[in-house]
Amino acid sequence: MTAVLVVGGGGREHAISRCLARSARVDRILVAPGNAGTGQEERCENVAVGAGDVAGLVALAERESVDLVAVGPEAPLAAGLADALEAAGIPAFGPGAAGARLEASKAYCKAYLDALSIPTGASATFRDATPALAYLDQLPSVPVIKASGLAAGKGVVVAETRGEAAAAIRAMLVDGRFGEAGREVVVEERLRGVEVSVLAFCDGAGFAVMPAAQDHKRLLDGDAGPNTGGMGAFVPSPVATGELLARVGDRFIRPTLEALGEAGTPYRGVIYFGLMLTGAGPKVLEINCRLGDPETQAVLPLLETDLFEIMLACATGSLGGLTVEWSQSACTTVVMASAGYPTAAARPAPITGLDRAEAEGCVVFHAGTDRISGVTHATGGRVLAVTALGSTLEKATERAYAGVGAISFEGAQYRRDIGRRASAAVTGAPPLREMAGG
Ligand code: AMP
Ligand code: GLY
């Protein structure tokens, strides 16, 4: 009897749970807290323990004698969930707090990247507004303003004017917007180019790079509107050539993992490099300590190797004994969000058409959903990730949008251009030729 505990309740965790349910080796999947989608997956059951409740999760894992804990979100990792599980002798898929700090503190991450000479935008970190504003004044161009701490993907302001940048600095350091997460602010050179997410499974020493995904961070078509957690993704990214992935593995991922290993904090789980492919080559925008959301919903459907085997190998340092194989198909996932996302909450609204989307050949991963009186409701934030495979990116995208067209709930917002501007999802991108050589 093999049991896995999946921590989290978003679309990423639904995709993880569903992929684990395909494993012949897994008998039982507990999802804490899960959502309406995970509650309906085969062999899955939701457990009412919050993803932030480290002690409650360890107690649950012990009580249910789980063989592996797969941690979806960053917050429990940053709070030391993997360390606590290790102390209890339970294999964890996810890094300890030391590794998770690369995501939990952007200031620390920038210092780490600079120390390892890994290319990233020039930056400075501040705790007071006056020197931050003085620094802003002497910069040649308008920078990006980032709350250093965890802010659910919403703590980054890509300002268009100096005034907007100054307002963001004041909002974080004077008005306390983002609370603790914004007490330290990174002022960073704005990079231009194509954005790609390169993720790798890691076992403390070795790693296996996944096919690269392209996320769509802005709320609106054409990369307009505010930044969000991600409105859709597709795999593979046409700009992430084998050569690029090999280079990112050698020059970005390997040195990072080696440094963490040498510090006595071997990194296990997924490391996620958010990159900008600039005219001067790939540069790091961020490091995340977990699978991406919604990248996971587009990546895992392409995985051909048993996810449980991979996660256990990562947790126990034996990834070298596995070959991680991927389908050559393409996959597109389109996020449907509630009215008001990413700023305001929405009241629960019934969802129709989920079965019709599945009849179109889509898999619908749930995020902000709940069963109310037996009916699946949208409960706010990112609600669904409508996902489809295809032999080409165009086919996968057409099918995903057929599914989106079948689904409705009050106030649903989604982008119409996911996967449709593939290599051109950019502002001022350099020619591809230049990027490959970078
Ligand atoms: P982060 O959480 O640091 O990745 O930032 C979220 C998003 O903001 C990224 O995915 C980019 O779209 C954008 N962003 C972050 N840093 C920069 C930068 N230095 N230049 C341009 N865009 C950025
Ligand atoms: N999709 C971006 C992230 O997971 O951080």
C-alpha cells in the first residue's frame, strides 16, 4: 500500500495529483487541502489541512504513514516543511528552507546569482525609501520594482515611467503594501526579450531538465494589464532549443545546485529558472523552488515516466538511476480566472460546461473551485486551467480554446492569445539567431 500526500490546492496540485494517479505504484493520494477537482480524481481524497500548516501536515503524513510528500507551493517550503519531514524520516519532494530561500527572498537570490556570476539584471536592494528613490533617479532607464518576499507572484511592478517606479517604491517601503514581503525592495534593471521557464527535477546532486514552458504573466491579451500568477502556458517553447537548455543546465542550474550542496543544504525537488532571453543571452528573472503554476498543467501531461518514481528518486538522491522521458507532443493550458482577479475577490458562481470541455478532448484542472450543494462553483482567483495536447502547438491550442468556449461562469476572464504568439510573446525581442549565440 503506497500513499502520497500532495500539499496544496491549486491547478498545479490537481495536475500533480492526476499524474500521480496514473502511477501503477500509487494506491492512495491525499491532497491537503485540495480542491473540487482533486476531490474527484481516482484514488485521491482531500484532507482539510491547510498548505501552510507545517505541523499539521507532518502529523498527517505520520498518521497516514505516507511514503512521500509532494509539496506544491513555495510558502510551506520556505517555512521548513521539507526539513520537518526529513526530521520525521518521511521522504519529501521539495527543498528545505535553505534552498527555498532562493524564492522566498529575491534580495538573497540576486546576491546568490551575483556571487556565482550567473547572468541577471543589475540590481540594488533597499529597506528605506529615500536611498531607493535616489538610486532610481540616477538610473539610465526605468527599472522593475520587486517586493523581496513572497507575494503570490504579485509583488513585481514592471513600471513604464519613473513616476510609477517611485510610487511602487513608496507603496512598498512607506505604505507597507505587501506587508512583510515588501519591507525589503529590489530595484532591478528591466530586461527585454522572450520569457521562458526552465524547470528541472533535482535529487540533491544531479538534475533532469524538463521541456521548457512559456508562461503568460500579464492579465490581458498582448501582454497588457497587471502581472498575475500566470494566465496560461504552453510547452514546448519554440525558442528553448536543445542548445539553450543544455547551456542553462551547465551554467545556471549546475552551479546553483553545487553551491547549495557545498553549503550542506542539498537541493531536492524542482528548481525553476524564470529566464529572459535577451540580446546578450539568457538572464535570470527569478528562481522558484517548486513547479510553476500554470506551467505544471502544460508540462506534466507530456511526462511519460512515472511521476511517483521521479519524485521518490528526487527525495532519496537516486535520480541518476532513472531516464525521464517526455512525449514529443505539444500542450497548451489556458487559465480561466474570476472577475476581479488579480486584485479583488469574487463571490462564488456556478460553473457549467466542464463535461463538454472534456468531450472536446480537454483536461480541466481546478484551482479556485468548491463543491457547493453538489455543484462545482468558481470561488475566486485563478479558477480553472483548461488543457489540451496536440501533435503541434497550433492543434493543442485550438483544442484548449474549444474547451474554454464550452465552459462558463459569471465574470470569467481569460486571455485569447495563449500559445498563439508563441515565439513572439515579447516586447522588443532580439532576433532568434542572436539569442542562440548570446
Ligand atoms: P518575478 O517574480 O521576479 O519573476 O517577476 C514576475 C514577472 O515580472 C516576470 O515573469 C516578468 O514577466 C516580470 N519581470 C520580472 N523581472 C523583470 C525584469 N528585470 N525585466 C523585465 N520583466 C521582469
Ligand atoms: N507561473 C509562474 C510561477 O509559477 O511562478
